[in-house]
Amino acid sequence: MSAAPANARTPRREPVVETPMVREVALRGLAYLRAGLPLHLSGPAGVGKTTLAFHLAHQIGRPVVFIQGDEQMTSADLVRGGLSIRRSRVVDNYIRSVVRTADDYREQWVDGWLTAACRNGHTLVYDEFTRSRPEANNVLLSVLEERVLVAPGMHTDTLPVHAEFRAILTSNPGEYAGVYKSPDALQDRLVTVRLDHPDVATEVAIVQSRSGLPEADCARIVALTRAVRQRARKGGTGPSLRAAVALAGVLKAADLPVDFSQSAVAGFCHDLLGAALPRSENLATLLGAAVGPSPEDVSGGGG
């Protein structure tokens, strides 16, 4: 795995739509982080956990180190970015007719992502941390509690965590495929904020922000997406906000109206939304009903 950059930079972030719901969650999260508490954003796919994490990191104002959870991740990958080999050569040409050379190879420590964040006081965004095996994340225990990173192989073996270091972790619910249960010892060190699908007003505002379509068109797309979500097949979560954004984006790119009676528009709806429905449910029924939100929903109704 590649080494962490010497100077982490805040990655490009998606603009955050400031609705009352988003502001309330962001203010709570920022308060925890400013108090030095590690924040855990938990919720189903597509609810904006990563976007919110980057938004909070930007508010803190420190460089960001980004990690994405992976089953192959180990503690060593988090702590050590690799060992570079330093070569030095000495050429002895004291006697012109005799040349003697000596090569000296030495291993040099290279900081991993977590070590770089702890050393320099960066904000760590660990996305989908429960997709890494639990034993890989054990290294976080001392970092979050004792504020010390245990790093065998480094010249000191331990590293005091910088006072400005902050951690934001995200995860999907435990029933998702490929997700490991977070150890109780780690979960106990985190402040968990559970996120669900946004309310109607927030979904409409986000779809409009991403697509540029008129609000009324975005409201119809969101209403259809939410109707499909409510009827999602057993055990599934249904289409997320990503599907609504994708549908709005493709209709704008194809220069098609948000008219579900058109066969081309219905085809995109089937591709992006239909797979979530049980076999007994027909998307055509929802499309034929010309689903549209009520005026009170658009103005900020419930989730």
C-alpha cells in the first residue's frame, strides 16, 4: 500500500446543502470534534456520511488524511507506509590503479496514514472503517484513549498524538454485506451519530444542487425515489439519494423532461430505481400514478 503524503491536503469536497436538518447534525458533530472527541457517523449507504465528514473536517480547518476501510487492511498499513531503502556508496581511489567501493543499504521508516495524522495534528477521515477487520483497527484504541500511537519499528516505538489530531469515522449498518462488527472497546471510545435518509426538503434541495433542474422537477424525482424506497424488497434499503441525483443528472444530460409517461424517461427510472422493488411490485404502477409530493412536503415535511 502506498505511503501517506508528507503534507496531507484537504481533498475536493462536495458542496453541502444547508437545510435545518443538515445544520443541526453538523453543529452537533462539530461540537464533539472541537471538544476532542472522536466522531462516528453511522447510517445506510447514500445518506451523505462521507460528504458530511469532509464538511466537518473543512470546518476544523486542519489538513485531512483520508483512509477507506478494506478487508485487506492491517494495523501495519495504518501505522507504516512502507520502508524506503537508502543507499550510500563510498569510492576509495587512493591508489590510482586500485578502486574499492562499499555500498551501505539502510531501511528508513515511512509514516502511514494514521501515523502522519497523529504526528502532524491532521484530521483523520476513516471512511467505512468497519469494512476493515476488527484487529486492524485495534491500533486506534490507544490513539483515541491514551493519545499515544504504538508503532513498533519506529525509532521510539510510541508516538504522542498531536493536540490538534481529530478523528471522524463512518460506517454502514452491521447487516450490510462485507461489514464487520466494531469491537466494543473501540465503539466505547466513539461518539456515534446515527444518520438516516434525509427529510423531503433536504433531498429535494440536494438533488437540485447537484443537477440544476427546477425545484418542481427535483421534487417529483425525489417523490418517486421515496415511493420506491418505501416499497423496497424485504431486507433491502431501497434506492438512496444517490439514485435520485443520478436520475436527475441523466435526464438533464439527455435533455429529457421529468415526464414519467415518456418511454425514454421510464427506461432510466427502471434502470436506476426498479431493481429495488420486489418482483410482485411493478415500477410502471408508480410511474403511471404520476407520483408527486404534496406542497407541504416540498416546504419541509417529514422524513
